[in-house]
Amino acid sequence: MKVFASGRPTVAEVDLKSLEFNYRRLQERIPKGVKLLAVVKADAYGHGAIQVSLKLEKLGVEYLGVAIPEEGVELRRGGVKAPILILGGIFGRDADRIFRFHLTPVVFRKDSLQVLSKEAERRRRKVRVHLKVDTGMGRLGVPFILWPDFLKEVKRSCKIEVEGILSHFSMMDEEGGNFTQHQWKIFQEAVAMVKEMGVSFQYLHMASSATLTRFPSCSGNLVRPGIMLYGAYPSPAFRDLIQLKPIMTLKTRVHFLKHVSPGTKISYGGTFVTKRESLIATLPIGYADGYSRHLSNRGEVLIRGKRAPVVGSVCMDFTMVDVTDIPHVTMGDEVVLMGRQGKEQITAEEIAEKVNSISYEVLCLIGKRVPRIYKGQ
Ligand SMILES: *Cc1c(COP(=O)(O)O)cnc(C)c1O
């Protein structure tokens, strides 16, 4: 869908200077000699993968990570040169793309090894891969008991070049981190088997934002932060551990304003009825833009540096807020739905809590109808 540069004032402003700030805070955290793979999957968690990646590349990031090959292709077409890891593995016809666009797949299936080997043979090239072992996440990765067998298959193909070994933590919020330590121990055993079999590799990696912050010693020599680069937190508990700047401001302007008498129903279903003479503002943003319908009668926005409550149901394209208590609101006033305005701030975590989700989902769901505007290049 074509998004026009001017017109509807609903935009997601992305501050690349703040991205740099977060990148540097994370760099300070990671142990010496450990490199950083920036996770930019899902359009860089809704921030725009190309712009974010080009900025990170300028800052010297070692590696970029995406979920699926298509996202890697998009980055290459956008001019990104850094190595790109495909975290989620490959699907049916991806082998060709892996070579054409110089992508590095994570592999955990024998048939992927075979498909990639075959394509490598056809092209008279080698294929660089990262091997994934499951240490307790239960999602992707070779189950630990099948790991030796899988490694044999890897050794069988002279076209496969192992660049890295990885796994993924699953219990970052756990008090004390027992399961994290357990997973780390299994990972060490898996790595020892790789070494025993004489398979060489460059990278060992397991930690995402949460683990690299809480357990930096479980880092291997490459860490894979995503959410924290964007200035959000895996959960509110991490706010006290590292100070970051949210890089996205979701904003719009008051589109319509009206005085209504007590007893007036607002929006579909009349779930909100005014109790007093009220001033109601209509904002040109709705659930089609990723402003969740769960924020109906729950969300808050910032106008003139103050909080205004969402009243009635969030519609597909519009949301109403009660601005009765905020002096001098006029049509065209700036409204911040997520981000800072004056001394007030609404974070992705605050919204996440209200919609019973996590910061990740709040950011990813910002719709494609909302233009991303970049500053601080
Ligand atoms: C998404 C993802 C990450 C990044 O996680 P954050 O919590 O956003 O830091 C790291 N590794 C893998 C395999 C992922 O899928």
C-alpha cells in the first residue's frame, strides 16, 4: 500500500540517535571480545528493518539476524552488506535464495543440510551455516539426544561449513536463573561434542537481550539482542538493570473535537457514556494501525503534556479520548500514543500491560499504514 508523505498525521517517528544510544549501552554490557548480532526480524520489531540495519551497519555491527529468508532478501535489496543470519531456518525453496543473496541459515534439520549441500554442489561452492541445538526452549533446534547423530550428518557433507553453534534461552524472567544455568550447561556439552568431532566454528551464541543483561557470562562470543536495541524491555523488571531510550514515538493529531452533554454514548456499542459536560477528541488512528482494540476504555494518550483516557471502543481507523480536563485543546494538537511528550511518557511496556501482552507484540503490530519517519541518521 502506498503511504503518502504528507496527509494523515499518524506516524511512527524512529530516532536513530537513540538506537545508537541503546547499541552503545549494550556494547558496554557485553564481555570483552564478544561480538554483537542485532536482531532485526519482523521489520526490526516494527521500526523498519532497512533503515535500522543501515544505521547499525554504520555503527559497526558484526551480524544481523532475521527470522525468514524473505526478510534477508529485503535487507540485501535495501543495500545492507553485513552478514545476515536466518534465525528460523529455511523452507522449501529457500536454498537458492541463500546463495543468491549471501544469507547464512540456521540449520536443525537433516533435510535442510541435504538441500543446502545439493545446491552448493550445483554451484560449486560451500555453504556457511549455524547449527542449532535445543537446550530447553522446545521450539527449534536439534534435540540434545539426536545431536551426535546430526553432527555426523554435518560431517558427511564436504560442502557444509559450520560458522556457528547456537541455542536459545527460554526462562529469562526466572528468579535466580536456575533453568538458564541448566540450559547453558547443556549447551557447553553440545559444544564439546562438536569439538570432539573435529568440526571447527567461529561463533558460539545463545543470549538475547534478557540473558545478556542478567547473565552476561552465558554469552559465548556472540550475543543476539533485539528488543533492547529498540529501547524496550523483555519485561518491566529489566528497566532497573539497564537504562535505554525507546526509539519509536507513535503520534498523531486531534482530527475532530466536540462538546457533548452528560449521558452521551461514545463509539460502537456505547460502552462509554459521559457523566458530565465533556470535550471529546477523535484521533485518526485505530486498530488497523496496530492501536489495539483492547485499549478501549483503558488506554491513555498524551496531549499538551497531560494524560487523556481513551473512551469507548477503539475503531478500525479512529479512537476517541476525553480531553475535558486538559485546558486549551484544539484540533490539530499533537497527540502521543506511545513515547514522550513534555514530562510524561507512555512506554511499550505500559501499553503491553494494558492489553495483556508484551512490549514485543505492541511494537510489531504497529501497522503498515503508519509511515515510519526517521531522524538522527
Ligand atoms: C528474537 C530472537 C532474539 C532476540 O530476542 P530479544 O529478546 O528481542 O533480545 C534472539 N535470538 C533468537 C533466536 C530470536 O528468535
